[in-house]
Amino acid sequence: MYRARIISTGYYLPERVVTNKELEKLVDTTDEWITTRTGIKERHIAAAGESSSDMGIRAARWALEKAHMKPEEIDALICATATPDHSFPATSCLIQKALKFTNAFAFDVSAACSGFLYALTVAETMLLADKAKTVLVVATEKLSSVTDWTDRSTCVLFGDGAGAAILKKENGERGILSTYLKSDGTLSDLLMVPAGGSRKPASEETIKNREHYLRMDGNEVFRMAVHKMIEAVEEAIKRAGIKTEDVKFFVPHQANLRIIDAIAKRLKIKPEQMFVNLYKTGNTSAASIAIAISEAEEQGLIKSGDIIVLVSFGAGFTWGGIALRW
Ligand code: ACO
């Protein structure tokens, strides 16, 4: 059976690390509060001139090197980001320019923290429909560019970074087994950047009101994230025709350890089967699962033939699950 398989991954985290202790100097918070409420200890923050495409380029370059591939072998490039370099051109086109993907068509996908799973699903669809032979998915975010560093309820949560995956169509058992995507736009107000788009273009007033920064109803997002990520895991497993016991590893969106623990408890998954790196990355939105699977592979935690389930939840709201045999 033909499947779309991830043949290589890469990731990049900016050099600068900001600890909870440093945030204590910025806002009225404590390392203890952040650690117990979220599990996050530190996060990587991009340099002032470093953009989402710059980070995506680093992750993509590593994935290409690991696959021993030349840029011209990529024929589609999908970038998942909620923090593009510009409204247009697409961030994927900037990555294409830098890495000379001369044979590729490139476009962006916007699904916030679910962006990587949405992009993987589009990649799988294009591969199985023979619209592309090799697809590069890059998920990259500079959340620090929309973070209000005076708002303690959000600024402690986020980080910057990028992950990349190269997919090919192959005949065999390995690859994507199932995908499940869902969204509910009626709840879009609960997590958004209010200004800077066409609804409310940036102006002196929007800047004064700090509306160009991310705003979130944390409690409601938390509740929905747990509920919908459980749904996404169950649906991805069902669609793959497997059982929870068949899954070696779960790679959840890295937003909050309490969200991950609640999902594990409800689905009776051993905590050690949940990949967690948020203590050092914070929430990197679309990039989070892309970074996590690449890191898990680097650490030898995922091996060829293992069944893994990726699960996400983000602004929109958007959520999804993907089961795959590595
Ligand atoms: N430091 C100290 N105190 C804080 C901080 C902080 N950084 N932030 C909020 N508080 C205070 C609040 O003001 C409140 O004080 P009060 O009781 O005097 O009013 C108190 O802590 C409790 O606030 P809650 O919001 O109820 O705290 P909660 O335990 O719910 O944790 C959090 C808040 C961490 C934001 C949680 O709701 C959460 O993780 N939500 C999910 C958000 C998320 O991950 N969003 C990312 C995008 S979507 C996604 O990726 C899933």
C-alpha cells in the first residue's frame, strides 16, 4: 500500500535562552508559578533580526543534509506559521529563495498550533495524488514577535523555533496511517492577535492599546485543548485501525504539561509514552510537534517501525491527530 512517509527531519532553536528567573525581572511572576502551572523552565528567543523564515531555513537545511538530498529534488514546499515574516509574500517563498528550491512550488498554511499537522496532511494528500514526489514541510514560529512582554498571563508561555520534515510516497507499511483534522471558528475570539490584519490594520491607536500582541482566555483554551486533543487521539487511532496499546509514543503539542498529563490520564497512557520537551522550549505553536519529533528521533526514542501519534490544538480553534508508522 502506498503511503506518505517522513524520510528526514530537522529542527532549530535560537541561541538565546530565557529562563523563568529572567522573566521574574520583567513581570510579576515566579519560577515556581510558571513551573507548577505549565512545566516550562526556559524558552529559546530569536535574535532581534532573526525571522521565522531564517529559523525555518536552518531546520530545512538540516533535514536536507540528513536525507543527503539536493534542494532541486524538492518539488513542493509547505510552510506552517502563524508568525510569517510578512503578510505576503509567503514565508515558504522566502525559504525557497534562500535554499534555492528551484523546482518547487511553495505556499503557507495557517492553522496556528495545529499548523504542522495540517501541513503534513496537505503533503500526504499531494503525494498520494501524484501532485508532488517529494514535499518539504517547514513549521516555524517567532512567537516572541507577538508576545506582550508586560502581560504575565501569556508572556511566560511561548518560545521561538522551527522544525522541518521531508516526505515521500513509498510502497510499504511505514508512513502516515491516518489523519484527522478539525476546526471550530466560533471560538476564534478566545485566542487571537486582534490588530495588524485587514480587520484592524496597525495604527497608532492599535499600538497604544497593545492590540498587535497575542491575547488569550487561558482557562477556556486549557479546557478545550484537553477535550479536543483527546478526541483527536481517539479519532486518529480509530481511523488507522489500531489500538492505543499499539502506539509506542505520543507526540503532543507542547503547550502545557498539565494539558499533556490530563490527556495521558484520561486515555490511560503511561506518562513516559508522552514526549515532552516544553520545559526547555515553551510553546512554539506550529513548530512544536515538528521540533519534538525531530528531537525524539535524535534521542533514539522513535525507531523505524514504531507507531506514533501526533496530536495538536491551537487558535482557530484548530485541532488534529496523525497516526504514523515511523
Ligand atoms: N505568574 C504569576 N501569577 C500569574 C501568572 C504568572 N505568569 N499568570 C497568571 N497569574 C495569576 C492570575 O492573575 C490569577 O491570579 P488571581 O487568582 O489573583 O486572579 C492566578 O494566577 C490564576 O490564574 P489562572 O489563569 O486561573 O491560572 P491557571 O492555573 O489556569 O494557568 C495558564 C494559566 C497557564 C495560562 C493555563 O490556563 C493554560 O496553560 N492555558 C492554556 C493556554 C495555552 O497553552 N495556550 C497556548 C495556545 S493554545 C495551545 O497551544 C493549546
